[in-house]
Amino acid sequence: MKQSHLFTKTRKDAPKDEVSENAQLLIRGGYIHKEMAGVYDLLPLGLRVFKKIENIIREEMNALGGQEVSFSVLQNPELWKATDRWDDKKIDNWFKTELKSGGELGLSFTHEEPITKAVAMQVSSYRDLPRYVYHFQSKFRNELRTKSGIMRGREFVMKDLYSFCRSEEELDAFYKEVGIAYENIFRRVGLGDITYLTFASGGVFSKFSHEFQTVSTAGEDTIYIDTEKRIAVNDEVMTEEVLEELSLDRNKLVEAKSIEVGNIFKLGTKYADALGLKYKDKDGKDAEVHMGSYGIGVGRLLGTVVEVLCDEKGIVWPASIAPFDVHLVELSQGDEKIRGLADSLYEELQAVGVEVLYDERDTRAGEKFADSDLLGMPYRIVVGRQSTEDSFEIVRRVDGLKKTVSKRALLTQNYGF
Ligand code: ATP
Ligand code: MG
């Protein structure tokens, strides 16, 4: 991608009403556009990162045996009445709309009800279970506060997975596997060290649910971490009794602000029962379906990575989700030989599948470097007066370390850092 072709530009300042660091940096870099409070659009660079995160999650969901679907954002109130979740007194942040022909519709608050109903139409025997169904879909929530940038949107994409099992034991086993898949996901997007499995309030069925909380001063939650055991307790369930139950020592726990990047829940049979999902067991008797629900906010995860890994110069992407592998910056300033060197390197890198953002704009070196730091590609290749056919400077974004490397090293992405 040539930078001069991008319709987005970097900017010095974010909008004054944007207080969160993640959205400020993403807006300044041209990754996202702010429509209004709590509503953001993904621009080309932002969409590339989003899709990479989505793909990592998809790989982990498929490895669990998940089957991908795409459910509508328009929702039938009847299903939500069946589970007693339609009333605004029960769910206070619904977005609802009206049909011209009369009656109301819901705008996807979450998808337990419609997916459970659809599964109920397909499943009849013990042979049809267990099943795991997931999608990436927009959710709409009328959030009161929207101070956290893309970490708390009024519209956001969630990966939500639902498990349908024949027994509590089957659910328990799958629930554990999802926990491991979630750890893989957060590690792969670069948040492994600072994300903790956290005991949180459980809702209807189980005593606890589990959140995945990433430590950040920008977080809206407070957790208490046992750094040795690598688990945490959300302050909403932090009592002497709970600590005892989890064999945790209050004096060893470290308090921290954190961002809930994911949440996994056991739902028991409540939703399946309410929506008529059951199966015939081996003896032909009706049996109950045990469900679990597992969410990750894709945009929140993207915002969290920006928020916790950035530095004073800008965004720092982990290689796994960076929009491009390298930022190629040419400093020819009218020198055609240097420009030719950079142009052919760009072609050669692309030919071997390296994803390159090529800054070939006619701009001052200082400006190019500042933009490159703001945009945050993991590596920057500089082609300037010092460069030769087989010797280029490469800079690692995370720590500014520099090396002079051969073209072969660049083509094989073997920089030797
Ligand atoms: P929170 O406590 O932050 O309001 P929640 O508990 O209501 O979130 P869930 O319904 O459990 O969220 O949703 C699953 C995941 O979706 C969350 O773990 C989070 O990653 C993401 N998420 C929830 N609300 C938002 C939002 N408003 N904007 C972006 N992502 C969100
Ligand atoms: Mg939650």
C-alpha cells in the first residue's frame, strides 16, 4: 500500500471531546473515524487490524469445534419475552425500534435468544449434541458513559460463542477448553502477560463467571491479582468468604485497574428451557440442554492493545495484528537513485508476501518519522543516502533498536533482533 494512495491522513490533534488515549491515537493515525459519542467507524488501516484480530479469534474458535454463523441484528421481542429479558427494567441499555406495520423490534443486545431458538429447530437427539455456534456480529447498547473510546461503544462487534451440551459435566469440560482458547487469543494479540482470568459474579446459574481482565490504568474495573497463581478476583465479588473458597491470601493480592476484554458464562438450562430447546436421550426420554456463553469485544480488544502498548510517540502494534509487517520510508528528497532503490525494494517485498506500507510521499524526513512512530508498524525500513543495493537500515518500533541488514534479511523477515 502506497501511503499517498491512502484516503486517510495523520493529524496532530484528536477531537477535543475525545478523552480516551486509544481513540485519540487511532483517530490521529487515521485508523478510525468518530461519528459521535460512542460510535466509531473503521477506516482502511483500522479495518486491517480488526480483521487480523478477528482471524486470530476465528482460528481459536474453529479449533474448539465452533461453527461460524451470522445472525441478524434485528431481533424478535417474543424470544426475549420468553426469557424475561425484553423489559427495560431487566435490561436497561436496550436499543429498540418500531416497525411501520406496527410492533417493536430489538437491535441485537446480545444473541443468546435467537441462536438458542435456531438451534432448537435443528436439535432433537443426543446424537445432535454437543454443538458450538459462534459469530462476529454488531451489538447495540445504550451505554450511559462513553469515555473509553472504542473500548465502550454504543455499537460494537462481539464474537459470541454459545455451547449446547447434554450435561453439566460436558459443559464444564468445554468451558475449561474455552478458557484455554481465550488465553491463546489474548497471548496472540500481545496481551498475555497482563491479562488475568478473573472470578466475577455469575448470574443465574453458577456462583462465578470468568472475565479476562487486562491491567490498565484506563480500565473501568478493579481487580485483585494473585500474580503467582495468575488469577484475579473482581471487586464486585471480593469478600472474605470468596477468598477462602478460592484459597487466596488477601495480603498477597495486588489491586489494579483493568479492562474486561472477555467474559465466559455458564448459563445452565435456563435459556434452553425457556425457548423449547431439549433433546431425547439414549432411552428416548426428554432431557435438558446445558448452555454456556462466551464473549469477546473485538473493538474493545483492539482499543486495549493500543491503550496498553502505546508510548509517547504513538501506537505500538504487536506483529501479529499490525496492519502491515513493515513501514518502508524513503528519504529521497528528489534523488532518483534513492527513490529507485526504495521503489524496487517495495516491489520485491510485496512479491514475497511481506505486507508493506510504503511512505513515498514528498514530505520532510521529520514528518515521515513522526507519522511512522504514530502509526506503529513493528518495523521501519529506511531508504536514504546511506542505503545501498544490499544494505538497509531497519528500526524496531517497540524499543527503537536499529540494525543494518541485507536485502535477503528483509525479504525473509529475518532481521536478527
Ligand atoms: P461491561 O461490564 O464492560 O459493560 P458486559 O459485562 O456488559 O461489559 P458482556 O455482555 O459480557 O459485557 O459482553 C462480552 C464482551 O463484549 C465483554 O467482555 C467486552 O469485551 C465486550 N463489550 C461489552 N460491552 C461493550 C461495549 N459497550 N463496547 C465494546 N465492547 C464491549
Ligand atoms: Mg461482562
